Amino acid sequence: MRQFSWLKTKVGVFQDPHMIYLLSQPNGDTYFVVWFFLNDNGLVYVSVHEPMTTTLLIRDLNPN
């Protein structure tokens, strides 16, 4: 049987002006996903204690 993972979001997340703007941009779906990885300090984390560097972020988000 397949295992599913769930992502809990606030109600109305797709009506949020920030989300509407992000999704309207080129590669907006990528920005939208990154938005969910941001914590309260605006850092993206690789693991619980290890912040992701800009180099790693660029490497992972570069479509080429």
C-alpha cells in the first residue's frame, strides 16, 4: 500500500495575496514550495539544526 505525506496549511492559503503573487511569477510553483520550507527566521533548513546555504539552495533549485 502506498504511503502518503500530508502538509498542513492555513485555510485560504491559495487566496493569500503573497501566494497569488508567487504563483503568478515564472517558476512560481518553485517559489511556492520554498515558501513552505521557510521557518520563522526566514531560513531554509536542510535538517533540524543545519540551515541551508544560498549555494545549496541555488544548486537545488536550478532547473538546468
